[in-house]
Amino acid sequence: MLQVEAIEVRYDDVPALRDVSLEVKEGEIVGVIGSNGAGKTTLLRAISGMRPVAEGAIILDGVPLHTLKSHEIAAHGVAHVPEGRGIFAYQTVLRNLYLGAFLRTKEERDEMLDRVFELFPRLYERRNQQAGTLSGGEQHMLAIGRGLMARPRILMLDEPSLGLMPKLVDMIFELVQRINREDGLTILLVEQNVLESLEVADRAYVLETGSLVLEGGGRELLDDPQVQKAYLGM
Ligand SMILES: Nc1ncnc2c1ncn2[C@@H]1O[C@H](COP(=O)(O)OP(=O)(O)O)[C@@H](O)[C@H]1O
Ligand SMILES: [Mg+2]
């Protein structure tokens, strides 16, 4: 479905990603794990057209995305839930969700809204509140909910568990599995939370200072001595 082919992405002349190739198949949860500064956010920004791709190609179902603009990439069904959430603090929860569905018909929007409120009853309770008044965990839910409202073909999540307390981290990862299983949504998840990501990912890639160093099944990487030593403190 999504192929990233040997891309290089630079800030000024300095490459942040070098020769990165990966694939996401329809219906999969694919993880990209790596420490702070590894290039995870840059990868998602390149896919969603927020950073130019200097070398290589990004293809979604045969369509080259790397030559398109962000809004065109979004229209091809790529939703990006950014790091830091990017919600509109002074808009209500409901308005934030509607904004996620701006490319959809009213029927599609209302159908998806029901689903988002089913997944996140808390957002329903707070639907008329300003988004900025939500707790940190609720803001993460809202950001994911807004991504779902676009009814994307692929949902990209940038560190959805960052800064949350353990109970909420578990809840977010359970939710990622639910939308994958119940809604059949394809998910590309980038995370520093290596343990939980590998537990939910069908397959994963390990990114270190801009290069992919390992790939495998989620469970397989959990058992990998190199991963255990570098990321799991074992
Ligand atoms: N706006 C920017 N300008 C210059 N360098 C950047 C910028 N954003 C990220 N970088 C650099 O690119 C590298 C990868 O960063 P990033 O993709 O944010 O990593 P991660 O999301 O894995 O923490 C880092 O070395 C970082 O310092
Ligand atoms: Mg990041």
C-alpha cells in the first residue's frame, strides 16, 4: 500500500534521513521505533508532504506522493496526527473533530463522529468544551479522533503515548489495536515507547540517527538481543 523507497530528507544541507526504505501493507500496524532525534517525526513529515524529499520516492497505491503538496496527500487518504497534537485550543472539541472531516460529506462526517464518540466517550461528554481545557490524555484522544474523522486509508501517529501516565499509555495502545482490528484501518506508528509499540505492531523498523538498522515482526524484535539491550534495558 505505502512504499517509502530510499528517501533522503535534509534540514539545510544536513540529512536527517538517509536511504530509508519501508513498506506498510493494507491492514497492518507498522511501528517505527527509535530514540529522540532518530528522525521519526521527519519521516512522517516527509510522507505527509510537510518536508521535501531530496532523494528517493514515496508511493501510495501506485501514486507518487513525494511530488504532491500536503493537501493533495491528505486527499489521497493519508492522515497525520502530529507530535504535540496540533489541536485548536480555543475551538470546541466538536469543532476540532469537524475540522478533521473537512474533505468528507456531511453523511460521512456524522457517521465517523458517532464512531469517534463510541471509541472516546470522554470526548462526547466534553464535546462543547474548549479543547485547551482538556487534560493531556484527552487532548491525545482528540488528536487521534480528529485523524479518524478524515476516514483515512492510512493513519500516521507521531508518539501518541508521549508524556502520558502509564494507565493512559496502555489505553492509547489498546485503542490503536481496536481501530486497526474493528475498523480495518492501516496504521503507521512512530514511537519511543519501544515495548508497547512492538507489542501492538505486526511489523516494525528500528531507526537510528536517520538510518534503518533493523526490521522484523513486532514480537520477533521484542526477542531480539540488540533491541533488548539498546531499548528495553535488558
Ligand atoms: N526544523 C528542524 N531544523 C533543523 N533540524 C531539525 C529540525 N527538525 C528536526 N531536526 C533534526 O533532524 C533530526 C531528526 O529529528 P526528528 O525527526 O524530530 O527526530 P525524532 O522525531 O525521532 O525525535 C534531529 O537531528 C533533529 O535535530
Ligand atoms: Mg519526533
